[in-house]
Amino acid sequence: MKRLNIGIIGGGTVGSSALSLLWKRKALFEHMGFDLHLSPVLVRDPNKTREFEYPNVTFSDDPAVLEQADIVLALMGGTTKVLEFMLGQLKAGKPIITANKAVLAERWDALKPYSENGQLYFESSVMAGTPVIGPLCGTLRSSDTLELHAILSGTCNYILTRMEAGASYDDALIEAQDLGYAEDPPTLDVGGFDAAHKLCVLARMTVDPDFAFAKLEVKGIEGLSSERVQTAVKNGKRVKLVGSIVPNGSEWQAKVRPVILDADHPLAQAASSRNTLLFNGDACGTVIVQGGGAGGMVTASAVIGDLIDHLAGVSGHKPRPEVTKVPVGFYAEVFEEI
Ligand code: NAP
Ligand code: HSE
């Protein structure tokens, strides 16, 4: 059996669930020939009271604890400190698995080389445990993108679903925070920025390896009233926050905004914190993927899935190697924007 030292940055919603799942799958790792060992988990406050299913977990606020790790799970938010931690490990040649889409979207300048050489795994960063990054970097890459539309924010979809049922925006946001869906601060979700981070990651996997985060157009759900959301339902429609990557003249355009969809549209089928991705490729046609989009365990499932892939010899997620030709004479689906 080969000893595998795992380093973890972050012991919050995702970190604690990843630890639980690691423990539950201990036998699977043993069958794969690996004996798991945990370095102290890197957190902000090592004195906080925490309970984990994984036995004898210890904590530290000293990044030196990562030095003994063979592989690191980066499960904290932000873009500055986390990048510093990640680069230290990547430069030492270690693989990193991360759920942090903000750092991927905003610090791609520093992270892209490590994605290109297969050191970075980030399935959980977009649509949590619902697999989209792997398929888009693998099987679906044989298709050139025509259009991509997706519901990418579990928090916003949860809030909109609760508003349809009569809850106020403020109450629904507090519920989403209590359920562990929301970012810190939640403006990242309701302002549309979290969905934009994810859409930017998707753009680099599907249309342009250097798609700039600043190029994204972003509008969130903050201004929407319950009345607006409920009127849509009465008229056989749904209000959803949708991210789209579409041809626009000779360029690719990416935008996140609230739209009105027919209730039977595939994107309208995801309720609560669930997400949906609709990918239309020139060879594969329309592919629709739907599943859990936020929450500790559903995100941990993709984090641990990436670990299993890595141990099985599968490379990390690589961006599209070239800009996809913008299709001529193709008209992407247009939605009514609010
Ligand atoms: P969280 O519950 O707030 O946990 C964050 C963890 O990071 C905490 O344990 C915190 O330590 C630690 N941390 C923060 N700053 C630190 C620092 N400077 N040094 C060391 N540790 C630090 O957040 P989360 O929901 O688990 O999210 C983690 C990441 O996963 C984020 O990038 C998020 O966008 C992403 N993600 C979350 C979800 C979800 O549904 N929650 C889904 C997909 C992706 P303390 O505990 O001591 O404060
Ligand atoms: N805050 C994010 C969301 C977590 O609500 O979708 C999952 O990435």
C-alpha cells in the first residue's frame, strides 16, 4: 500500500464534507492501493470548536503544514491568500484540487500554466458535484461550441424558487446562507459574480483559453421583487439567472443576467439549489446536464472524484488549446432579459 499525505486548505462547509467523504471512502482508496494520511487542516482559526466524522483531525494556521502533503485540496474562498497557498504547492510540483472558482476566474494569469500542464483539478468549482468540467475538457471537446447556457448559482436559484412560493428575498437569502450555499460575502451570489466566475471558467474550457473575466457582462437578482417572480409563474413562465456563451458578430460573448423562460424550457426545470447546463456543439448536438449546484456534500463528491481521477492517473483539467471559430450563420437562443 502506498502512503498518501493529503493537505487540506479550509475546514468549512466544503472542507468538512470532503473530510467526511474521504473517511466514508477509505476502503475504496485502500482497494486502489493508497493508505490515506491527513496533514493538519489549514484554517484561519485553529482554536474554533469543530466536529468531523474523520477521526483525530488537527488544525493549524501555519501554511508550513502543507509541506508534507503529496496532494492539496484548496477549499477556501477568496483570490489573494488562497492563490499564495496554491502557488507555493504548484511550484513544488504538487497537484491541487480546488472548488474555488473566484481564484480560477480572476487569477488565471497565474494559474493557467498549471492547468495546461495538468496539475490543477477543478470539477467542483462549477455546478458542484454535477460533472461538467470533465466532460467539456474530455468527450465534448471533439465538438466546436455553438452556444452554452447554464444556471450556475445554487444560491440564486434557491432564492428564486423560494420567492415563487411566496418567501421574501431577504428570508430566502438567509435560508440559503444557513444551508451553506452562499459565498462570503453573499453579494458574490446575488450580484451574479459567482455565476460569472463559473461562466468564465466554462468559457476557457469551451471557446477561448484566455477569455478575460473583465469581458463578462454581469447582472444579478438583487433588484427582483417577489411579485415579479410570481407574475412570471402565473403566466406559465419562470424567472432564472442564466449565464450564456454565444456568438456575437466575430466574437464570443459571455453574460449573466435574469431572464424569463417558458416553464417547460429545459433550463427552467432546475429548482432550489440545483443547476443546469445546456451545451450545443456542432458534432454532439444539444447536451443537457442537471444536478446539485451547491452545498457541502454535493461539492465534496466532485472534490473526492477529482482525487480518485488523479490517483487513477487522469490528468487535471486543461483549457481549450485554441480559440473556437465563431460559427457563421448560426443563431443562438435569445431569452427575454429583465
Ligand atoms: P467556508 O464554509 O466559509 O469555509 C472556508 C474555510 O476556509 C474555513 O475553514 C476558513 O477557516 C478557511 N480560511 C479562510 N481564510 C483562511 C486563511 N486566510 N487561511 C487559512 N484558512 C482560511 O467556505 P465553503 O463554503 O467551504 O467554500 C470554500 C470554497 O469552495 C469557496 O471557494 C467556495 O466558493 C467554494 N465552493 C463552495 C460551495 C458551497 O456550496 N459552499 C460549492 C462549490 C464551491 P475558519 O474555519 O477558521 O474560518
Ligand atoms: N455560492 C455558490 C452557489 C456555491 O450558490 O452556487 C456553489 O458554487
